[in-house]
Amino acid sequence: SLCAGGAPSLSYQELKDLKKTNIVHIDVRERWEIDRFGKIPASINIPLGELVEALQMDPTDFKDQYNQKMPSKSDPVVFSCLAGTRSKQALSFAMSLGFS
């Protein structure tokens, strides 16, 4: 399940359409889940337990750790997980850190 600020849930097709634009897609599943179920193309895997720290990192450290450019607070960000619970938590964490 997928979560975005304006629309609490997105369908897979809506995500595919969004990914053609300039969104940052953060997958908050655990690394073992990515290994077992596969990585979503063009997503950044940041397990939920690391998210708050990751979103407050120095951008250079973020790039070193996650091999992607760190999202800015105004970038459109989509979170995904397996069932939707963690992505909703991720969304509230990000919003509490000032992401719009």
C-alpha cells in the first residue's frame, strides 16, 4: 500500500504515473523484505526505524548511505510498505520534520 500527503492511498497505476514525474519514492520496508519480495524500481529503501534519522542527515551523508539524492522538504515524496501501516507512520514522521 502506498501513501501520499494529499491522497492517503495510491493505486499501483497511480504510483507508476507519478513515477514518470519528479517524485521521490521511499520504500520503508525492512531490508530482508526487499531481498525476499524485490525492490521497487527507482525507489530508495529506508527502513521505517531509520527514517527519522535519515531525513535529518547531511545530504552528502544521505547520498553516501542510500546512493540517492536526499529529498528536500518541498520535494514530492511517496512512501510505500507492505500493508500501508508503516507508510502512514512514515508520512507523519516526515510531516513532523517539516516535509510538506
